[in-house]
Amino acid sequence: MSTYDDASLIYYPSGYKAGKAYSLKPTDGSGDLTFTRASTATRVNESGLIESVATGVPRIDYTGGGCGKLLLEPQRTNSLINSENFSGWTPLQSVVSNTTETNPMGINSSYLVVDNNTGGGITNSAGIQLNGVAISPSTQYTFSVFFKPNPNSQVSIGTYNDDALRGGSFDVTTGIFTPINSEIGSIEPYINGWYKISVTWVSGTDISIGIRLSFLGIIKNGTNKFYAFGAQLEAGSYPTSYIPTSGTAVTRTQDSANKTGISSLINSTEGVLYAELAALTNGSGSRYLALSNSTNNERVTLQISSLTNIKSIVIVGGVEILNLTATVASTEDFNKIAIRYKANDYAFYVNGVLINTSTSPLIFSASTLNTLTFSAGSVSSFISEIKSRAIMVFPTALSDAELIALTTL
């Protein structure tokens, strides 16, 4: 099998411009994805630095290294109005100063926090605190900040005046997060020794809280130090890409990618939809990639439904004829997924393994499928919480051997 020759549409994250993500095939542009986002945003570039991307420009993101990924995120707002200025945070048994330490954006500016050298016993209270942070009650929030050891590699994040102390401690050397209660935390390495640390919790009844970034288990002798940059508070169950602010809250709007009017590239009576996808988070909602007629009643769908489950769903004329589930180690990792659709010959493959088959005789009428979309089928039902390294559409039902080769990690 020659993947390039056999496929009618191939998308790998590569070329782009405002409003468009270029497909490798077809070369005449008829398969290029239409992209929208009504705001600027940031990405991690090939050099590992965070950079701003203009309104409407797709983000090929290199977070974590490796190949670029098409990043599709939901709308989020950074409600902290001065994300890069920690001079407005209250020092707690510490001294805070702006330095020329290179930050994750490659700019010589970040803040240094040093204990105030007053001795005493072991303390977890030295650090900085931002007061008067407005929140809504009973809402899931994620606070994130870029942290660099200097030399302290352990730090804690805590909320105050939020009914109870919430947060946890981070050890960026071991990658271990220890919650106070049932909070969710993450540690993600960035360039030049920086880490993005985050904690997610559900707020209590208060509408104004403090957020503290503290040393962990130190004696104040003037040698305990760490750098901080890029604080972000967003309503949501996980941290998203950095949203810089300067004097006001900033909203990054939703990313959207799809392609309509491509019935000439999709064989409705038989074919294969293949993708290499990863969820941004476990989340509570489903994430999709589908071939459809821009409705949910005619579609071939690949669905990330939970942290460990991937589904293939086929609906013909509003009737669900296929709903198969594969269990994977994590949908937050990239998985190679393919579904073959043909009357009496359906098959679902994930990471080189046949999950299941169906001999349903139902199939779409010719020229029914005309849309590629990151949704359940209808372009308007778009949910953007996904990363993609590859998408391919084949106009023929590939063999089992071909599908094993295509999806093997």
C-alpha cells in the first residue's frame, strides 16, 4: 500500500495561513481545512518558546517536543489582569524582584522570589500571595504558573478565603503532585529549566480569594529562591495554552477547523477514516472527528469519550448501525485510529489492533458524505479539545493488513 497514492485527503500539521490549514493532498487546495479563531492565541514553536499567533491563524504546537500538532482549544479567559507582573503580589516572608532571567517566551524578564533570611524553624508559608481574586462559587477553576527552580525545586499552590484551603505541592524534579484534598495537579516541562505547574479545584461559597505560591519546607536563610512567570486563572477542568494579560482580563476564543463541500474526496459507499489524535484532557465531554453531510444523521465518527475509551460510530439515515469501543492506556496520548466502512464490511482498528467488526448491510447513498469536521457531524456542534498529528481519508475500503500497518504505533 502506498498511503499517499491511495488516500484522497491527507492532512499533516505543516503549512498554514490565516483561515486555512493546508492539506498535503490534494495539492490543488480543495482539501485544505477551513480554520477560524476570533482572537490571538499562543503556541509553543519549534524552538520550544511560547509565541503569539495572530487572529484566525492555526496553531501548530510543539509542546513537549516531537512533531507539530494542530491545537484546537475551547474558549478560555485568563482573569488575572497582570499575568507577567508579580510586583502586585504580596510578599510573605520573602522578597520579590523583577530580573533579566529569560522566561518561556524567550524574553529577559521574570520574577525572582527569595526568602527574607529571618531564620526560624521549617516553614511552608514563605512566598507570594495575590489577594482579591474574583471567582464564582461552586465553579471548577484551574490556576497555572511557570516555575523555575533556583535552586528550590519544590513549591506549593494554595487558595485562601475559599471556605477551605485548596491546592497542593509540586516537586518538579520527581514530577510528583500531592493534593491537599482531591485537587488535580500537573507538571509540564518547558524550555530552559522552566515548568508549567497547575492545580484544578472546585470553588466554595466565597467570591473573592487569595492565591499563594510558596516555598515548601524551608528554613529562611536567604538562599531559597525560585523564578515565576505567566500566572493564569481560568474557569475549566484543565490548563490551556498561556493567555498573556496586561491590565485587563483576556479571552482566547475557540479554535475551529473543518472542511465542507468535499464529496468528490469522500466515497460515501466505502472508505476509511484515519486519524492520529490526542485529547487535551480526560474532560467530561466527547471529542470527535467525523465524515458527515454536516448533520448528525449521516456520519462516520471517531470519538474520544473518556480517559481510556475511543469509539467508532456510524449513523446512516439517523439510525445508529455501529458503536464500537476500544480501551487504551490514555486518550491524552496520541493514538492511531481507523474505521473502515462498507456494506457488510465494517472494521475498527486502534494502534494496530482490530477492535471489532460489523456485517451490517446498511451504507450511505452515493455523494452523501461531503464534510470533514472535528464534531459529531454537524459543524455547528463543534467541541474543540483535541490535538491532531494526522488525518487521512481513503476512498476505498482498505484491507485488514493495510489497516494494521496504517495504525501500528
